[in-house]
Amino acid sequence: MRSGRWLPESRRSRASLLAGWLFADLCLVLFLVNLASAPPKPSVKAHHSPTATPTPSPTPTKAKAAAKPRALQQYPVTITITNVTATDITAQAGGGPLGAQLIRELSAKLAAHHLQQRQAGFVLVYASAPEAEIGQALTSASAALGIIKSKDGKVFSDAAGEGLWNGSGNGFEFQIFFFA
């Protein structure tokens, strides 16, 4: 046995040479993989000619300022009206005197919250009715939305909305999302 080594001398030097080449090849492969996965550089035009800096535009006018998109507030204002029932609104075409009463009560509650000068962007109208009358409650909620949009144009003219059923009970609940 030769001094505890398992390879003969001639094969030992060849194995160490192969290990060195294997290490070099592994480093080269890792370099190429890293190079291929790098994000591409932005292309630069070959002939770049500087352009004149544009003069600043004048301050925006009111028309441009009005063209900005408007956003709704994140949380709605909830107003409940119990004096006018869902069955009453659908019984009278166009709301009639009860529609006017609905508008009066809604306006009074908006004034109590100091919101009569704000503009609503979206309104959810919940009408309460027994479970057997869900269809009538949905019709009534949609009718109430139409009434407030047509009669109270200052607050609700641009508002979109939806009429929904609020479960059993009587009255309306308005969740109003005002423009921010």
C-alpha cells in the first residue's frame, strides 16, 4: 500500500487537472446563466440630437381643472327614513305626496348633517318589506332613487345608484357616497 493514498501518482495529477477544468467550466456556466437572466439595458439611440426644452405651459384654466376625475369618499353617510314605507312609494306613480315627503325628510336629515351643499356620487337605497314582498321592495327602492334624483337635483343630480332589499321592517335606508 502506498502512503494511504487511493490513486496512483499518475492518475492523481490527472484527476486534479480534470477537477480544475470542471470547476472552471462550472464557473463559466454560472456566469452565462447570470448574464442571460440580467434585465436588458434600455436602448440608446445611435444618433442622439438634443431637442429644445419646451416652454412651460400657462396655469391650468377652470375647464382643465374641471376635467379632473372625481373620487368618492370611502365611507357612506347613512340616513334612515321610517315615515314613508316601501309599499306607499310603489302605490303612487312618481311618488306623489309621499315622494315629496321622502324628499323633505331626506333634505332635513342632510341639513342636520350639514351635507345639503355636497354632491352625491353614488347612492344605495335599501327598502324594507316582508320577505314575501321582496320584489315590491326592490321596485320601491329603485323608485325612491329615481324620485330623489329628479326632485333633489342639487345633491343627487349626478348620482348613480341601486335599489336593494333591506329585510323585513318598514322604511328606507340611504347609504350616500359623496364626492370627496
